[in-house]
Amino acid sequence: MGSPVFKTGGAALRHDAVGSTPMRSRQSRHCHGGTVGRCTVPDMAELDQQKRARLPNSAFAYVDSKGQRRLPLNDASHVRNALARFDQTRFEDRAARDRARKRLLAAAKKYGIVPVGFFAGQLRVQDHQAVAGRLVVELGRIDGPAALEARLRDALSDPTLDALHWSDATGRYLNSDGHAVDLPGPLAGRAVTLVERHGRPMTALVHDPSTLTETDLVASVTAAIRLAMENERLQAAIDVETRDARSLPTGPVTFLMTDIEDSTGLIDRLGDGYAGLLAEVRGIQRTAVRRAGGREIDARADDYFAVFVQPLAALDCALAIQRRLRRRSWPDGGEVRLRLGLHHGRPTLTNMGYVGLAVHATARVCAAGHGGQILLSRAVHDAVLDVRPARVRFRRLGTFQLRGLRRADILYQVDAPGLPTDFPAPRATMVVEATT
């Protein structure tokens, strides 16, 4: 039998206890005598339909807006049963829940019942709400899969928790480093909580089986994760939709341009799957640009174009894109490699966007490179030479005549930890420099 699926809004929230006793079999939720959670409810007199119909509304802890009456309070045994079932009852809103709780506590006092277990359950609910509230705030500031995973580990006090994200391109879950991983099997001694969006995979939490054992906590945590992921996607969509040329920076700027190497070969190999791969590449690019303070200018076919006010921010973005792509797992064990070029200049901004030699020069610098490589024009090199990140080096490749440009330019390769350094010569005509 499959694991239970809980619905909240448009997301399916599934909790699978892998290698452990299923959540619902550990705690029985039936309350007609016997055990409820860790509370024992004595046998109570059967309340048939006729007797129930004769009871006034005041004999029930909860009457919803449609007149459906729940949690009868007509005698001590039913009050005990209502105390045990309270946390499993769906209320229309928090106000309704509070009113029902007050009625229930008043009835318990009337019959001399001290609801210790009920208070413990309410404290657990409040703790779950506090965890969920903290997660909503903290996950609203996530800056990557690794940060999401770290904050979930801290909030849920589970240092072993892994947050995996579904990749449409690979058809598998990826870890925070972008590597494809399998969900643990039934003998692994781990639990898996799945977050889905409209029936499609979104995120999987692999954790200690004791971390998420309460239905309310599962729902709260997964709702917070879904909200954080939706906010990330929404922000990316907003950034794309607000590419108003009038709001783009003017004056000296640094352009970043990328192109997918051998995109034709990828399309031939992946067919319709190339669309999912391109979407994931775009997501990596847009996230890196936004976090570095840049602006997307255009994303057409395999090309991507962005602008930055600060040259160093453009360099940081370029490094982030290439490193992320290199760590990512791709379909059929393949590899996605971007040519990436940076150029600094003073273009003209029109209602249609940027025009001028700076735009063309950026495209030519990018085209001269190879997949996985970052090339800089001399203007960018000179602007960031003294402020470049630690352990980042610029290798002078020579002077090249870039197609369509009258003046030759010096090209530099960025050498940095985590990136390849051996590439063929740039795809441009080298100019023999005069010696003195």
C-alpha cells in the first residue's frame, strides 16, 4: 500500500517512512475506546443518530458554517474522546479552532477532567507553528540549495537531513551540489518526505525517521518549503518580465554573454528533452545574475545576455554560472558547457535596449571561447585586476582580431578553483604583436 498523501493548496505533501514503521501505524487515530496517540480513552456509551440529533449545538465543541456538528460533549467519556480527537479535527479557520478549544476545556472542567495529554498536544502544535513560522521567514531568504538544506537542518535539529530537488532534464533528484542521487531504499533506515506541485515532483527531504513524525509538522514544513521555492521561481519570472529598457543602467557597464556549446548535438541527442535542459540552464543563469545584482537583457535560443554596473559583480556571476553547471548532473551522463565572455564599455541605451560597439564586442569575446571557459576583454581585465577574488588568476592569451571589429583586443582566460583551465586557442585570428 502506498504512503499517505496530504493535500495543501496546489501541492501534494507525501511522507514516506523508509525503513521505519509508517507514521499512521505508530499512532492509531481511532477514538471509539482503545488507544489514541499515547492517551487511553475508556469505553463510552454509543451515541446513535437519534440521540445525537436530539442534542443541542451547545453539546458539541465544534459546529461548522454548514451546520455539521463535531466532537460531542454530552458526557465525560465523550469529552475525553473529544480531547483525544481534537488535533485530528479539521477546522475552517483558527478562530473556529479557538472557540472549539474553549468549549472543550470548559466541558473538561465541568466533568472534573484534567486534560494533561491535551495540553501536551497543544504545546506540540504551537511548537510546530513556531517552526513553520521561522522556516517561512528564513527560507524566504534562501540563496541556493545548500543554504536551504542548512536552514532546514537547523530548524528541524537534524544534521543528517538532505534536501533534494527534482530535475526535469534528468528525470531524477539532485543534491545541493547538483549531482543526481537516488532516494534511499526500504532498508536504509532513512525517511523521505516528498513535496509535490500539482502532482509533479518538486523537493524531497531525506532525514532521520524521528524528525518528521507528526502530520501537522509535515504539513507546516512542506508548506514552508513550497512557498520558498515558489517565491524563488516568482522572483525569477518578475526579473524576466521587468526588462524595461528605460530601467537598465546607463554609462559604463559590463556585459556578460553566454552560448551553449554544441547545442545542435544536444538537441539531436535529447529531442524534446532539450527544452527541459535549456530551462534548467536558464534558471542557473538567472539566479546567478540576480544574486550578483545584474539585469537580464535578453535570452534567445541558446544565447543569454546580462548587464552589470560593477565589473567585479559580472566576474562573480560568471564564476557562479560555470561552477554550478560543472557540478550539475545532466541527462545520459552528458555535459552542458557554456562559452562565456565579459566586456566592459559605454553603450548607447535606446527604447529597444543597448546598441553600440560594446554589445558587438561582447558577442565576439563570447564566440571566441570554448565550452566551460570564461574570457575577458582587456577592459574587464583592467577593471577587476586589483579586486579579483582570492585564488582567481587571469591568463593572457594574446592579442586577437575579433570578427567585425576594427581594433584588435587582448583576451584573458579566467583560471579559478573548480573550473577547467586547459582549452584550445581562442576561435579568433591572433595578431602577431610587434617586439621592440
